[in-house]
Amino acid sequence: MEKMRDQASINVPTSTSMSSEHEAVIRVRGLRNQFGSHVVHENLDLDVYKGDILGVVGGSGTGKSVLLRSIVGLITPAAGEITIFGKTLSELSEAERVEVDRQMGVLFQQGALYSSLTVKENIAFPLIEQLGMARSEAEDLALMKLFLVGLAAVAADRYPSELSGGMIKRAALARSLALDPAILFLDEPTAGLDPIGAAKFDELIKTLRDALGLTIFLVTHDMDTLYTACDKIAVLSEKKVLISAPIEEVKKVDNEWIQEYFNGPRGRAAYTSHSVTI
């Protein structure tokens, strides 16, 4: 146990202060999240660099989704500082915060589409509500977003209940891109998809990053996603970010959970599959 703690103390500063040719568009410093007496995060630091796809992993209860929700403003941390595009969120006026929020798109695990609206109406909704766009123009743009995520136009007039799991994911992704955000947050994007659908979604994520210049913060348990889509992996453990680095560096960390996760049977299978693909 003492060895594990020593390793953590070695890697945490490296992961949060490493030099990079990219700009850190998200900086988290000293974050504390607490619900009642239960502390989820304590003194958590993390940098997310421009153009990177960062995969966030960790054991059950380590607060992966809580971290995501803190950064996008759905949860108010008990302590710490979150900076996006160089702006500290806690210091922003309401109008300034709205402008920052428009630069962030979020895909929740279950899609979170409005069940009473069609796919087209779901995507058009933020354009109408936040930008004051005319409905006809917003729905035209919605069709463009559907095309962008590879969803057939025939799905535009369907309701969420009429869609398959993969179609719901793509429709929700299209909505998250409605306002042309610079940062995309994805919470378990391949959960519930079959292996073929998950692989296609991973490729779509990379394609969108490259085409639109996105920075992507991605919470996942999917080993294939980590290998095929992510530039770096951030591991949550002991209420902090244990390490944030490329996957080959992460796999070398002398930590019981990391070794079991990345070098256990499932991790080895994903690595073998990835190596064969390359």
C-alpha cells in the first residue's frame, strides 16, 4: 500500500503540470466534491489540452460522472477552482457564464432526449431557446447536424421511442453539437451499444474531433474506446487524478487497480485487438 501511495505522489504532479505544445482549455485545481459527509474528490487536479480526446476511468464510486458534471456546472464543488478557456468559472458573471456554457456540448449516458419532441425538434431546441433562431432555420441546421453524425434524414421526424440505441446516441450527439461547441463532454458514449455499433461510434468521435477541432472529455469503461479513440487517459483513484497520460504510460503505473484494469484479461484482449488492427 505504501508503495502505491508513493507511486501516486510521483505521477500526480507530472500529469497536471507537464508541458505541452497545446493549450490547456480546462484546468481543475484543488477540487473537492462532497455529498453530506461523503467526500468524492479531495484536492483533485486535472488539465485537458486543446484538441485532445481525454478518457476518464476509475473504479466504481470514484466520481467520474461527478467530475464531468462539476466541470460543466451541473454540480457546485465544495472547494477548488475550475478554469475553462482561461476563465475561472466561480468568478464569472451570469452573462459570461452563459457564453462559456455555449462552448460546451454534453452527451449524457442515456441520451437525455426530450421524449415528446422529434429528433429534429430536439436538436433545434437549443438553437431556438439559446440563440433565438427562427424555427425553420433551426430545423434546417438540425438536419445538417444529423448528417454530420451519420444519421439518416429519415430519423429527423421520429420520436426517441422509435429509435434504436445507436440512433439515440447519434441523435443526442447531434444535439450536443447544435451550438458548435469547442469542448464536447461524453458520459459513457458506447454504453449499451453492440461491439460493431460501439466501434463505429469511436470512429465517429475521432472523425468529429479532427474535422471540427474539438476537445473531448470522455467518461468510459470501454477498453476499446480507450485504445482506439483516446489520446490520454486520466485515472481517478483515492479521490484524486492518479495519472493523466497516454495509455502506454498509464499501464506502467504500479497501482493495483490500474494493473488489474489494463493488464487483466479484458485489458490484454483489448490491447491484442488494437495491436492486430494497427
